Amino acid sequence: MSYEVLARKWRPQQFEQVVGQEHVVQTLRRAIQTNRVAHAYLFVGPRGTGKTTMARLLAKALNCQKRGGNPDPCDTCDSCQAIVSGSDLDVIEMDAASNTQVEHVRELRDNVRYAPARGPYKIYIIDEVHMLSTGAFNALLKTLEEPPAHAKFLLATTDVHKVPVTILSRCQRFDLRRISLKEIVGRLQEISKAEKWKVSPEALLAIARGAEGGLRDAESALDQLIAFRGEKIEEADVLDVFGLVSWATITQLAAAILKGEAAEALQIVGDLDAGGRDLQRLLLELLVHFRNILIVRHAPKLTGSLDLTEAQRAGLQEQAELADGEKLLRIVDILTEAANQARMALSRRTVVEVALLKATRAASVVSLDELIAQIQALPAGDAAPSPPAEPSSSTAQVSEAPPRGRARPLSDADEFERLKQRWPAVLAAVTETAQLAAPYFKEAVPLRIEGERAILGFPAEFADYIKRVDNARARQAIVRALGHAVGRAIGVKYEALENGHSAPAQEAAAGEPPARPKAVITPSLRKALENDPVVLQTMEAFGATVMDIRE
């Protein structure tokens, strides 16, 4: 006798044996008891969750010869035995993937009018119904809407979005959910005990995690492991055969990310890749792990709904205390983007390593709330510079509000000399952080330092540049660069120069807007504008070239 795989050998033969689909079982049993069975049902759900099994159980119950008032089939009569073996003339199973054409449905439509050979109903089970062609669906419509009294249609699909609305409206729909980790482990334990196999709890848990909610996948994996290792299975066997990553390794990698230990994270990935682990799977499991941490941190009442053991929940609780919600969200975004990129990447390891480097940096970045708390904790004399003042509409100078007093070892003149020596470094730093503003600052010159401000001057012909650098990004870049140059926090003030001397702009006449100085396009500014990403994209899209640059 040929070997029968576990998925077929342990297929449920009674409604009570179905795992994880109680809502469907209860509805079907009640419909059979009250004689309210519809003429068409549609079973929707992921692979391996029991769609075809549910259809066969319903067919057995409807045509069972010894059922009486019991909604469950007897499994002993000729009809039940024939349905189990697939030889019953009144239960016709079609695979829509190999019977997609309209001719196949026309043949079904012609045969449906004939009475059943033995039982009360002629039942058609159409698996993967979404694979039917448009013409086949149209040919099925009328028969599905008004079938003969003896005909029942049981449809199953993994992709309900491809089923036409006209078909959906003619069926009662049941959505089968993914089977929980606990339920899959329980079923595998039952099978292992009956087959007298020794499978460790950790191995069963690893198999269930790899099945992703599909019981058939879990049973097939167990079948393969028995063929590989024999009647004794450990967790390491499961990880080796299917390229999975243990929960302990996922936890260790997540801890390295949260602590900002990039070297440790990369070492773990290198070891996993050398061991033949699936790095795409690693990203997905790591993503789920951080999602669970978010739930533990922000919705502790939902922790019980997670498919985890008590020890795993405790581990998540410890890691949830290592980072705030904002950092966790940044990490989840990074891992999600990496998981999408890894599907088509030539080198998945590179994608994973870059993602982990970004994630470790995201975990170590100080959040805004932490910065505010640090500033509030500073002594009054060490306060950071206050935000810049809004530019006045009647003056051409824009200033950065000074910070509060702070003891300094150098005089203003000494600091100004240091600033002049380091001015090229200031411009280089601004170029890195604010590329569009850098050409404007190259036309400025440091004039002096007055207490908590550095005074920068723009020649008269470049006075309009003051308005162009009056934005948050440019101001932040120049203040940071000036602070590095003089060795302390310092503000900034801009002045327009006339004949080499600082002078305020003339106020406009009452009711008239101030005159706008004409901007001068310097070579450095022209180069920056020509290399601007928006300009380059526009040129590429329209096949254009830069002819001239004007204000």
C-alpha cells in the first residue's frame, strides 16, 4: 500500500475535528439542522486553512444516508465512504485552475439538470474558483442564481478579489481565518502522539511559526522532518531544514538594534547567512517582533491576543522598555522598506545589513521629547540659544536671537580671529547640510562677534541674499557650523554692507513695499542651481537644457 501523507491522513472527517474555524462550523451545522442550507457557498481564506475540507464535510453531511437529525456525517455509509475516496457520482470536484474555459462550465451547466444517482443532492465543489475565465464566470451566472432544487455549489478561493461581484452576490460567503500558533501546535502534538513520534515543544513551535497560519503547511513540514531525521525531532532540525531563525536569535538581534550595537547586529546576520538561513524571512520575523513590541508598549491589554508563550511575552516586555514609541516606529518603517526591497534585490544580505545599520542609528537618535527634557534640566547659565527672531518687514537685516549669558574663556576679538581662520570650514559644513543655501553664504564675510552673536555681512550687490538664507534649514546649518568654529553655542546676525561698511536698509515710504535688490547670479550659485535635483528631473523629463538663469 502506498504511503499517505499526513495532510491527507489526518484530514478532518467530522465538523468537530476542524481546527480554528468554529464560526464556520457552527453556522453550517445549524443550517443543516434547521434545513436552511443555501444553494451556493463560497469559502475564502489563505492556503491550508480548511476551505476544501469544509466543502467536503458539508457534502458528506448533506448526502449521508444515516445522518438522521444529526448535522455530522456518519462516515460509515456508502455515500460517506465514496466521498472520502473521491468516487461518489453525486459529488463532482473541479479544479478551476485546469478547467478555466467556458466550455467546461457549459458542460457543467448541461449536466446539472440531471438528478443525482444516489443521494438527495448533486454537489459541485469548485476549487480556486477565481481562476475561471470571464466567459466561464458569465456562463455560470444563471445556473448559480437559479439552480435545480437538487444542485448545490460549493466554491473555494484564496483570492476573492478576482471573483466577480455578480458571483459573490449569489453565494453565502465564509471567511476562514489563519489558524493560531496555539491551535497548530495542539494539532501537531495530537498527530505526534498518535504516530508515536518524539517531537520537542520547541520544534513544534518552530514548525507552527513557519506555517504562518496554515495547518496543511505545518503537517507537510512535520512529514518532511520525519523523513529527514526520523521519529525524534528537535528545534535545530526544524531550523536547519527550513532555513528559519530561532526566537532567541530574533530577540538577540532586536536587542542589538535597540541598544545601537551595529557591529553585533551585523555579526548575527553574517552568522545566519553563513548557516543558510533565509534573510528575507529574517526581515519579516524581525518586523513582526517589533510590531509585537509596539503592541506590548502601547496596547498592553492586547498582549494576550499575540501568538506567543508566556516567556516570550515577558521578553517583549523587557525590550519594550528599551526604546520609546517614536524610535520603534522608525525601526518598523526601516524594516518594512527593506522587506519590500529584498524581494527583488540581487544581494539580500546587503539590503538586510543596510537596514540594520539604519535601524541601529534610529534607535540611538535622541527624540524631541528627550531633547526638551535635557534643555529643561540645564542650569540657567547653560541654556541653549533661543529660537531666531522673526525678520522685520522694515529692515534688511535678519538676526538669530542671542542665547542667554554664558561664561567664556576668550574675548570677542579672539573668537573673531578664530572664526576668520575657520571660515572655509564653516562654508564646507554648510554645504553638507544645506546645499541650496551654501552659494549665498559664500558671498558673505564674517564682520565681528558681539557677545552671543556672530555678525555676517553681505556686500550691497548681494543684499538680497539675506532674505534667501532666512529659513529654518539655512539658519540651523550656519548656527551649527559657527558653533563648531568658535567652540560654543552662538547666534547669528546678517547685515547689508555699503562701501565695505555695515548699514541698515532704507525704510520704504509709507504704503509702499520696500524695493527689492536685484540678485546677482554668481558662478557658484549658477552651478548649484543647475545641479538642483528638481531642475535635473525636469530636464530629463522634457529633454530640456538650461539656456539662462534669471531672478
